[in-house]
Amino acid sequence: MEAHCKLPDLTENQKRWAIENCHGEDAYLTKDEIWCLHCGEIFKSDVSQLSVDVIGHETICPNCGRKLKVTTSRKKKFKENWYYTILTTFKGFQVCRNFIVATYRKRGERDRYVSIDEAVQNWIDEDGNETIVARPCNQNFMVYDDWNFSKPMSIKTNRTSYNSSMDKYDIDSKFIYPIRHVLPKIRRNGYTGRFTGISCSELFKLLLTNNKAEMLIKTKQFDLLRHMHVKYIPDNRWHSINICNRNRYIVKDASIWMDYMDLLDYFHLDTHNAKYVCPSNVKHEHDRLLRKKKIIEERKESEKKRKEARKWENLYKKEKGKFFGICFVGNGIEVSVITSVADIAEEGIKMHHCVYDMEYYKKPNSLILSAKDMHGNRIETVEVSLTTFKVVQSRGVCNSKTPYHDQIIELVNKNMKLIMERMAS
């Protein structure tokens, strides 16, 4: 806190840079007028601008000369807050100073109000230990970082884990002042000015405490570095990463690549071989192996269900055996009673619905039939109530309603007497 009190105030250049650069929306379009949110100018937009610039999301302000991204809005007031970060060093500490730049402008007024208030400071020593100095937050259930700038900054509890209550101290700022002072050890460990989707404070701590992070940033494996930070990289993947580095192969999508490595393990392919580890199109190879795995898993699941089904065959035959053999045909559609639990399991797999998983074969008052075309292709699965003798439901693939739906129900209802006769026998 003694060092914190000695930090200098913002310079005029730092304030000017924040005012000029920390902004999101550029201009609002209302009818035929464009309101520049930078200088406050309101100017007419003719037909050519509407057809080319506005629809293309860009136009030029005639007053300040800025290229503007135009958003359609009827707002009369403009207000936005942005985090703004200054990187500096002080007495052996790396300090990340995070400010809130609040901008307010009213339509029709040339002047705008801009305030710059410091919210959080991350003090990091050369061993990667962090101390947080920050403002208190107002109790606001809608906003977790509603800073109270009327109260002084103080030391906060250090972050020991990544949880929602501490995220407000991890400022991933979009706007970082271009003149940056960084500890020599951080530069030695690979920092070049790029943050790769990681906040300044978290990247600095990683580079000071984790030699693997240092290796990733020096080999330009930025997405793997981000993946390691937000998730993790298992120990058995580092040999594959080393192979990538030796072959100068950059992993551009770490999540896809990590899943692809898991698929290589699944198929017992060599994860020490650059042929597999460094594919030219990782997404294509990932999707190809995933399709193969899906087929294998479906076969395993089908076999598993058949084994489970055998336990219920005797009970199913005892309850529904009197209906076996019922089959009726009409308009190129054949509807027949499913004669085994194994066939119900197969029906559920092929049709991608829950006729087996929801154990319809155990329901004493339900009769399950399968509707097929004359080539034996499944169309819909039909459930008939044995108490009301009405069609409860008829479902196609993924519970869809097929073009044959009404014909199937009509055919079943037309032949319902066969089911009623077997029930009475």
C-alpha cells in the first residue's frame, strides 16, 4: 500500500489516448440522419450513403473525418464504459493499472462527459505472486463489477482459484496503453506484447511461474497457451506438442486439436508420429475419426441393448405373444407387431427415438408396431393402447412426422379389429 500511494497520476498523453481510443459504437442512424458519437456532429445521409456506406456499416464523418461504423438506433443519449489498462513497473513489481473510462453524450450537444477512474491494480512480483489493490464494489445483483469510486482502494483477498466471486479482479482489457513497461524477467520468458486471449495479469503470472507457458509463447503456440490457462493440458499431450514444435506446426484451434489427440488414442494411432500429430487439415481429420468412432460406439450400444433385451424376452412373449403375427398392408405400407424386445431395441437405434430406452416393452397396456414400406425400410413406429384401442402415437426418425403419417394411422385404425380380436382370445 505504501508503494501504491506513490504511483503517479495519469499523464495528459495517457488521458488523451484513453479518450480517443476507448470506445465501442461510432455512430447512430435515425431515418436519414447520422449522429457521430465522437464529435457529436449530426449530418444528413443521402441515398448513396444509405445504399453503400450505411448498409456496408461504414461512413465518414464530415466534421472529424473519422471512419464510422453505423448502427441503427433511436437513442437520444449515449453512454458506455470500457476498461483501460496501463502496464508499468514500480520498485520491482509488475503493475497492471486498470481504469474505467466512462463516456456520456447527449444528442444535439457538442460537448461530451468523459471520466477516467482507477478500479483495480494487480501487483505481481518476480516470483509470480499477486497482490490485488482495488476499490470496493456496490451490492448489485446485476453487475458484479459495480465499483464504488467514492471509497479508497485497499488490498483485497488474493485469488487462489478461478471462481465467479474473484473474476472482477481479472481484467481482460480490450484497450491497453501502447507505451508499456514490463519487468525484464517477463520479457526474457517470452512476452512480446501479445496477450493471446489471456488478461495481462494472468499472462504475466503464467510466464513467471510456469516454464511450459514460457515454452508455448516462445514457440508461438498461442492457442495452446490460452487452452492451458482456461482449461488444462494433460501430461500425456506434451510429447505431441513437442513434435508440433519440432515440425514448426502451429495449433490454431487447440480445442479441436486436443479432441483429435483423444481420437488418435481411441484408435490406438501413434501420437509420437508427426504424420498423425500435425495434420494439414485438423478439422477434416477430427471429423473423419469422429464419424468412425460414432459407428463403432453405435454398434457397441446396439449389442449392449440386445444383451439387456434378452432378459425381458420371456415376459414380453408372455404378455404380447397373442398379438404376434398381426400384419396388414395398404397403399404400399406394411404395419406389423414387433415380436421381440431385441427388435424393439433395434427399432429405437435405427429410428433414433426412445421406444426402447423408455421401456415400452414393459408397459402391459401398450402394443408396439413398426410401419415399413414395401422394400422393408422403416417409416414410423406406432404405439396402440390396449385399453382404448386407439393410436397413442406414431413417430418417424428422431420423433418426426413423416409424409406417410396420416396413412399409417388410418391403416392401423382400419385394422384395429384384428388387435381387439386377439385381445379377446
